[in-house]
Amino acid sequence: MLPRFFAPEAGRSAAESIVSLPEDEAAHAARVMRLAVGDSVRVFNGRGDEWRAEITDLTKHRVLVRLREAVTPAVEARIPIVLAVAVLKGDKMDDIVRDAVMLGAAGIQPLVTERTEIGLAAITRGNRVERWRRIAVSSCKQCGRAVVPRVSETQPFESWIAQPPQGLRLMLVEPGVAAPTQHVHEVAAPASAEIVVGPEGGWAEREVRVAGQAGAHLVTLGAVTLRADAVPLVALTALRTVWRDL
């Protein structure tokens, strides 16, 4: 399989056939993969387009490629799903972003909830969102997607839940929550959806109430309580399976 590179400028102009790779992609091609002029690669622009291309110029800091022919990337999910997820401690969020992209998420919305163990200020200081965006690109390169899901700026849960939903809004809650719930298998396929997942300590009762008042449907994955970092991936897989969209 040819190496794949992200080139967001590719396809901006129908007349432009030579494209410069971003600096980090160029460094990976030149220093890590040790490619050379004349080598064939595949290039995608993050908006759904992909090409077979040839390296025409290469230095340690710059790589130019000529787009040769359009190719067909991995098919996108029929039902767009945005994953809204409470930021977890340590590097667990890195893994969630990587795997959610691989499982077809259309977007990722990091949230800070009442029981989230890291605050907005720390997320900003650590440039965490930029890191997650790079991880999303890397995951697309690995899994064959040509659409890079948007990783949005982190928001407080109550600010985000008050905004209009992007489709059917499903809030994953723990077994036994004191409110009417649906099992994930009972959710009919929508045109689009949001999956809302809480932090390690779970949702506060007030957050569940606010979400219900905002129109969110409370959903469980069954009788077993899963780790917070497992819930997004299990939910994405279960829903795409139930909706026959894998």
C-alpha cells in the first residue's frame, strides 16, 4: 500500500496539480519514511478527495507532489455521528480521538463537566485541542478515510447542551440511573446523531436532568458499568451496527 499524506490545499484549485505538503507531513516523508523524488504516494485533503501522486521535489523541510489521478478513499458513514465526550485524565482522550475517527465519527466535541478532572484552563495551556486534531489526521492516514473529522474547541457541558443539536442527541448514562432510559438496541436509525459521554466519575444528577430538559434521549449500553474511556467506542460500534452502517 502506498504511503498516505494529508495535504489540505490539494483540490483548492482545479488548475493546480502540484501541491506542497504541510511541514509536519513533509518531515515525516523525508526524515522518517526516507522517500525520494519519483516515489509514488497517496494524498488526501481532509474533505473527501484523494489522489495518487508523485514526489517532484524533496528536502528536509519541503515536499512537493504532483497529483496524478483521483482514487476512491474509504466510504464514509451513512449516518453522521458527532461524539461529544467529557475530557478524561491523562492521555486517555488521545486514544478516544484516534479510535473514534477510525470508527467513523463525523466530529468530536470535547466537554468539561462537573466531575471532569481537568479544567478548561489546563486544556488550553496544554494545547490539547491542537494535539487531538493532529491525532485525528494521523488516524485518517492509518484507516483510509479522506475526511478529517472536526475536533471542536472544548466547551462547558451546560453551555454546549443548550445549543441546538446536530441530529438525534443520545446521552449515555450508567445502568440504574433514576430516569427513563432506552437500551442502545432500541434506538431507531436517525438522519444524524450526537453521542454524549460523561467523565470517569459519571454524570451529576443535575446534568442528566438538564440534558433531558434539552431534549436528549437517555441511553444505556446494558447492565454492566463500563470504563469511561470504553463507552465512546462501544457506543459508536453498537449504534453503527444497530443502524446497519458499518
